[in-house]
Amino acid sequence: MSPTRNKDVLEPALTIEEIIAKLKELQQDDDIDGAHVQADWIICNLLEDLGYTEVIKEYDKISKWYA
């Protein structure tokens, strides 16, 4: 089962520069699966902030597998 995203427990909206910095940081993370989960959350939150809530609702219905 995939981890559940809960926007209420995540950070407030980030700037583009902050998002890029976090994604670059995750590129260096040795925990590949954990980094992927965090990157998914960052991208999904960005899409929600841009108004693509319905897209994210459907994306969240897809089963995800992280080792």
C-alpha cells in the first residue's frame, strides 16, 4: 500500500526556488524510496497549489509501490 499524503501535516506552499532546492537535495539522498515519496509529495502539493486538485485526487487513487 502506498503512503497516504496528508496536506495538513506537510509544509505550507513553497516557492519555486525552495522546491528546486528540496528536489536537488533529494537527488543526493541514499534512501531512494524515501526520496521518491518525498518528491511525489512535493510535486503533488505544487500541482494542488496551482489548482490541479482533481488531477491529484485521481493520481492518489493509483496504487504506488515503494520498496
